[in-house]
Amino acid sequence: MKINRALILDDESTLRTALFRVLDKKGLKVITAHRIEEAKVLCQGDTPVDLAIVDLNLPDGDGIEFMSYLKGLSPSTQVIILTGHGTIESAIRATQKGAFHFVTKPFNLDELLSLIDKALTHKQLQQENQQLRQELNKKYNFSQIIGSSPEIQSVLKLVERVADSDSTVMITGESGTGKELIARAIHYNSPRRSGPFVAINCGAIPSELLESELFGHIKGAFTGAISNRLGRFEMADEGTLFLDEIGDLSPSMQVKILRALQERCFEPVGSTKTVQVNVKVIAATNINLEEAVENGNFREDLYYRLNVIPVILPALRERKSDIPQLFGHFVESFSKSKGRGLNGISAEAMECLMNYAWPGNIRELENFVERMTILKGHGQLEVSDLPEKYRSGKLVHRPAEPMDIPESGLDFNSAVDAFENSIILKALEKTGWNRNQAAMLLKLNRTTLVEKIKKKGLRPANGEEAFDAFN
């Protein structure tokens, strides 16, 4: 457990001694000084001061100016200013410069101890918030979004360019493609990253309650409104508001959101007071809003207000080359969090996953890997471990066989990808998995072939060469 370090800077020796004994008894590591220059020497080094109790008037200078010096060394240091000549002006100056509190001598020791506890708690919360924010920034860094396919890379290039803008973003894509993940990445890589990210699913809340959820209400606005409540727009002030499933809005709510976007203001339910907000809005939908506009189900003016910067997320079946990488990422994550030892997948099993349509997209793949991690437990995932609907994708189109196109049509990208897998596997099997010879047969550079094998996660079906999903 970390021991907090405290500095007492006061020219009264009796006060220094008394405070030293009290803080030492509380378990703090205490250093004392009677002059600023002495305190500066004591504060040098790699160990910062967590708490400083500083007299305002010192023999060689001003306590508030020393506080500024101290916070330059460690911005999180909590400072309590002491003075025997308390004035409103000095109190204001102390707090403006960053003092946690201002205490006038003589003071009640119990009250000072309570203030010290609050200051240390405040510092701990600051550190925890900073750590959490750093973790969020790292988690939602664009480089953490898995996928190297041209389809997802073009999306990432676009959202990187728009992150610095306050323009409204519209993210479209099928359910499970990662719309909220992209929205969070935009927020945490924008100038608003220190502000809140507030999300609301417009389709999950009954229309009669949605207005209160978005704009808040005042006490007595309706039956059950027993107190004032902030809405999501106000919660997201100086940050980002993510409106998921925006296409499910009722016509009346479309009008109210349009006004909030245009005017950057609204009235809580039951109130006549207008609330101004500074919010970046990111909307998302899995329906075709252009068709909804043509059909009269969505306002055209709201559509154009939301669709300033359109971001279209591809379905997983349109970026199948990312499946091995996504599979490896989820296996690593779930094996660690659930204490399992699943460490790979056979080439045939991966071929099944590559040929499956993934109607639930990345969310379905993630849920699948979590289930397999728990059920398989350890070792390599085989075709026999897969549920039937995933095993049905085992057959691939052979190069020498003509391909029939069914009446219902086929997924071109999936068919081409399966065809490429088949050719590469045939060449590798023919050469006993000698990559040099296989590359010669296919008239490819060896490095190109190796990269394709790695990206597609291809490995011998007999298990002689274990497939590590993370390499």
C-alpha cells in the first residue's frame, strides 16, 4: 500500500512539531521546513509530495507562489494554505492558483484533519480517473480496432480524419458491425476526450419516455417525476452524445432532436427554461435512412442534419480476411479473462469460419469465440468442436470445378476468398507444405504467399504444424 508523503511548510516551530506528530500518527511520511528554499530542496527527487500544508506568509517569500512551484513538480499535489491574516482576496487567490482549501489560524485540529482526509481522497480519485481515462484512450485508440482488410482500413482512415471535427457523424452498418466501438474511438481521439461520452439506444426506450431521457424533466412534470432529472443531451455537455438506432425515432421526437441539433438548446419536459449545450453528436443506424426518407418515415431535414459525415461499416462477410485476426484477438482475450487455454484453430476449422456468412457480424464472432473458449477449454479448435451451422461452411469451391450460381445469388467476395483458400491449400498440400515450392507452383513471391497464409490462418489439417492464432 502506498504511503502518502506530506510537507509542512511553516515558520512557527511549535506548529510544525504539532502537525508532524499528528500526521506521522496517521501513517503519513512527513517532511518539514521553515523556509521556501529549504522546502524546495526537500521536494526535489523522484518521490512527489502528495499533500502540502503551507503558510501564506513565510520569511523568504509567498506561500501561494511556492504552491505554484510545487504543482509544477507534481500537478496532483493537494495544497492547504494556512494564514493568520485571512482575507477574501487571499482565499480567492489561493483557490485560483489551485489550493485544495484555505484555513485561517488559529484552527480546529479535528477540522484540519478532516480536511486533510478529504484532500488525500480527492487526490486518489483524481489519479483513478486519470488512470481510467488513459485506459479508455488506449482501449479506443484506432490502432486497437482489429482488422487489416482494405474495407476496414478505409473506414479507419476516414474516422481518423473526422475525429478532430465537431461535425455530426452518421455511422451505418448491420447489427454487430461495431458502430458504438467506432463512435467511442472518434470521441476518445478527439479534443473532447476529457469530456463525457454518453450513449443512448433510441430504439430500446418507449417513445413516451424517450423525450425525458434525452432532454430531462423537472419535478412534477408528469406522474412519477418526483425530482428534477438531467437528460442525455445535458449529461453530454462538452463531450459526445451517441444516438444509436436513430432510425427508430417517432416523428414527434425527430422534430425535437432536429431543433436541439440546429439550435444547440432545448427545454426539459415541464420546463420553460431553455438549456444551452455544447455537444458533438454521433448517430448510428442499421436501416437505410435514405429509403426511410423516401417512404416518409424519416424527416429529410433531420437526415441531412445527421448525415454530415457518413461512415459506412462493412459487414463481416465483406471483410472475411479479418476473421483469423479477430478470432485470435478474441481467443487471447477470453482465454485470459476466463482462465482457459484455447490457443489455436485447425486449418479446416478456420476454413469453415471463413465460409460462414456471419449474419450477426463481429458480435456473433465474439460470442462464438467466448462459447468455444469455455467449452473447448484448451488446445486447438477442430471442425468437430464447431456447432453444425458453422461446420456447414466446410466445403470450398475447387479450382477445376465449374461454379454454379444459385437463383438466390452468392456473395462474390466470399466465393473469391474461398476459391483463393482452396488454391493455396492445394499447392501447399501438393508440396508437403514447402512454402518455396508452393510459391513457385502459384507463381507468387514467397513473401506474398507467407503473408497470405498468415493472414488467412492456414495450417496443415494433420496438426503436424500447430496453428497459433496470435501469430
